[in-house]
Amino acid sequence: MSDAQQRIDELVKGNEVLLFMKGSASFPMCGFSGRAIQVLKACGVEPKAIKTVNVLDDAEIRQGIKEYSNWPTIPQLYIKGEFIGGSDIMMEMYESGELQKVING
């Protein structure tokens, strides 16, 4: 496992709600990342409870997370160590009530 993969693995396993995104929760740097934060807030997740990783700060993480999850796009949400998906999947799960169950479950 590469250094980047190991760092990603530790982040995924060590945080309840983890979002790999462009920018930060307070300053998203793309529309999809901003929407992901809004969906989490709408689910009742406190902004302080969301651990975010700005992939723009680290090229190894930006590429490595795509390999780690086998998912080509960012943002990527992990809850309790499980990969959930990107902003479109988050939105669909939120609208069906499934995301709230995963977060609160």
C-alpha cells in the first residue's frame, strides 16, 4: 500500500463522517462539493462533525482517493468507514431518507 493509500485508509477508518472534497466545508471550491456539504447539513450533521479533506491541497490524495474507492469523481463521502458515493448519490439517498438512516444508524 502506498503512503497516500495508507493515509487515506487511516482517515477513512478514523472518522465517523469523512468527505473528500475540493475546498473546505466553509469554503467549497466546486458546486458538487458545496452540494455535498449542504446535503450533510440537511441530514442534521453538525458542520464541526464533518471531517473534510481538501484534495486540491495534495495531488497524491486527489489521485489516491479515486484508486482507493474505485470511484472517478470527487467529492466522496465515507460514513463509519464505508464508501457512500459522490454528490449525486448523496442527493438521491437524502431524498429517499436513506442517507439520514446511514448517518444516524
